Amino acid sequence: MSAPVFPPAPDLVAPKRALISVSDKTGLVEAARALVAAGVELVSTGGTKAALAAAGLPVKDVSELTGFPEMMDGRVKTLHPVVHGGLLGVRDAESHAAAMAEHGIGPIDILYCNLYPFEATVAAGADFETCVENIDIGGPAMIRSSAKNHGYVAVCVDPEGMAEVVAAVAADGGTGLALRKRLAARAYARTAAYDAAISAWFAGQLGDAWPDRKSIAGTLAQTMRYGENPHQAAAFYRTSEARPGVAGARQLQGKELSYNNIADTDAAYELVAEFADQPAVAIIKHANPCGVAVGATLSEAYDRALQCDPVSAFGGVIAVSQKLDAETARRITELFTEVVIAPDADADAIALFAAKKNLRLLIAGALPDPLAGGEVFRSVAGGFLVQSRDTARIRAADLKIVTKRQPTPTEIADMLFAFTVAKHVKSNAIVYARNGQTAGIGAGQMNRRDSARIAALRAAEAAEAAGLPHSLAQGSACASEAFFPFPDGLLQAVEAGATAVIQPGGSIKDADVIAAADAAGITMAFTGVRVFRH
């Protein structure tokens, strides 16, 4: 439809009436009292009106405007022409002014509405009917009406927005157009996020994993100095997913996290969570692990993880699986580290880190569950990809031994450890591991043979740095996150010193690879599960 021609909106609107209907009443009375002091009439509904009246503030029930009582268990109270006319009317347009006068519609200059707590209700595990009743209808309708008519109406969807309006009224006697535009943009973002949450929940209730339309909503947590590179702008948004990790962690010290810090910290914490039942440490550099280990203590696990590739660990991100103790913290401070993330930390560990002003310490409260479902996203030109989180977990009973030689119990444990780590390494990935410690990691190569060579080189260099007589890969298990397309990658692992190999299998050359393993006298297991990570 063609747009009507309206007079320009005024720069300043001195408010005379505010409609307030909120579920979250944080700061409500203080804000309302400031409006009353500025001569603003208050109109409200239900529990909000009761809270204002209890505070001794003059407040009019919305039914006094509409002439209709609240009905249908509160489903209908603000869906009325007097309300929406008061919000949508263009005061300086003759036809709008005439309609408002004819039908007794008074203008509403401020709307404060923060919606029924639908997201919180779902998060609390409420039943279907309770969730449905917490879908706000009148609130989003009023917010959208007010935002559309931002030329005259200041719309607030949170206490922060209300505080801005109160401050503007106190300082300038009214709300400026620039402020009203910013509030309108924030309002539409809120209703979009609200509807996204409802649609996602409804799809989940129907078992519809891939609905025709999918929306993603987030709340700004941090604007950043730059993204992956200084010429790229970036910001960090939190979603409603209740998963322990970098998004919900408390930062105890250090400067703000960068884009790359956040990406690496997430990768580190998701990896170390695979070993939640024991002291474990993962060291990440550029989204790839450069050392992972378990130990009798956290400090031992750290020493073993660092031994794998101490060169790459410099300037890395460290994740630990248990409460950070002073001894482990002391060991970490001997190496330049960007970020440490832990479920918790004791007072002595925190005090040790306090002397390292550039080291960031994050406390996440708990470890994420590697077996819990969820979705991960990636943007592409003109769209985005969505997939379920990789919850693959291979156990000894899942292994199919395809060689003549059977693995020892120790080799089985090493294979499972190596394959678990390989799940978190960029493809093509090769991981050598022995006794709960990565010996060498080859990541992100275009062919699997080169990944095996790089992993072997790392294992040899680590052994030399530690003064050991042979490569760390000697007697190790070698994991490949996808099948070996040819025997050459496997033979590279044999040359490095691996005695056991774990891989998904499924290549048309499987028979040749198995024959090569038998000829070398090693044992090999197929998982039947590929764990690509792109």
C-alpha cells in the first residue's frame, strides 16, 4: 500500500500519559514515581496496577479508558481501539486527530511493557498448557503499535529503556526523536526474539526438527574492538541456550575477551568436558587442540597436556575439567596464556592469577554435557547451515576389530581417548595418544597422510624437548576422524610408532588398509562413526 503523507514528527514529545504493563517489575516503582513527578498520568493493568497503587502512586486502570473489563482470564484487556488508537494515532495528522476526538481516544506517549515470561517458563520445564498461557498477545501488539508510531511514542521493553526515558524527561522535559527511534528498533528486536522463542518451542513440541522458517535470536553481550582481524567489526551475542560455557561464564580478571578468544575458549571447554569424570586439561590454539591429557591430579594433567606441543601452547587457551587449584594455577603462570576456563577456582588459584593482569580467568560453574542435544550454526552467503551438535561417543563395545591382532586393554583405552580428541580437531585430523595423553596432533590438512606426518613430527619434537630417547608416538594409538582412503596414511602412523589404529572405516580401499595393518603387525578398530569437524 502507498504510504500516507504525514507532517514531520516533532523532535521533542512532552509526555502526558504512560501505559505500563510489565511482568518483570524491576525498578518499576522508582520509574513510575519519576514520571508522576513530571506530571505524567499512569495507566496500567492487573498486577502492575496493584504494585503501583500499593506504592501510593495515582494510577488508572486500563478498563477506565476502554470501558471494558479485563476478561477471558486476562487474555483480553488491552486489545481495544482506545488503546491502540492512543498508541498509533499521528497527532499532527488532521484525519487521525479528528478520529481520536470523535471516538474519545486520548494519546499515549509512553509504553512500558516487557512481556509475559515465556522463555523463563519454558526453561523452568513447565507443561504445554502453562507455556501456552505465557505467550503474550496484547503486549507484543502494543509494542509493535508504539514502535511503528515512534514519531510520537517512546516504547520501552526493559528497565534500561525505561531508565533512558525517565532520564530524558527529567533532563529535557520529554523524549527526543533520536531516542524514540532507538527504542523502537530495540522493541522490534525484542518482539522478534520473543516470537523466535515461541516458534522454536512449538516446533520442538511437534517434533519438527526443520520447520519451514527458522529464527535465531540473541542478546548483545559485548561489542569488540575487532573480529578475527583488525579490519573486521564484531560483536558477541548470547542465546537462551542454558549450556555451561564461555557465554555464561563469569570473568574474574583480565581485559575483555576478543572474537578469537571466545571461539578458542568454547572449543577448549567443549573438549575438556569429554573427560568430566577425571582431572583433565585441554590446551587450544587457533581452534585446534595442541595438547590434551588426563592425570591423577589437575596439575599432572596440565604437565602431560603441555608436553605434547609446548611451542604451540604459548599464547593458547586452557580448559580444565575440575576446580582449579593453586598448584595447577602456578604451573599455568609459567607460560604465557590468553584465557583459562574452569568450572570453579579456589581462592589461592585466583590470587596467583591476579598477578597476571593480561590473563583472563573464566568461571563457568559447570561443564557442558557432551551428550546433550542442541544445534550449531554457520553462515554462508545468502543463508545459514544448521546441524545437531556432535554427540558421538564411542565405547569399547562399539569397536569392530578388523585385524588379525586383537588390541590389549591398554590399546583400547588409548584408541578411545585418541578418537575422542580427534572429534574436536579440524579435519583432516590425526591424533596419536598413549596412557591418557596426546602424543602428537595433525590438524586441518588437505590429505590424511600429511596430517599423520605432522602429528608424528610433533610427537618427535615433544620427545626431544623432554629429553626422551624415542618419540612420544612410540607405542601409541592413532586415531583418524574419517576413514583412510589409502594405506599410505596408516603406514605413516606405523612409521611414527603407533601399534593401534582407530578409524571409522567405510572406504572402498578398506581391504587394502586392513591388509597393510596386518602386514605391519598392528591392531585396528573400526568405529562405524565419522566425526568430521570443518
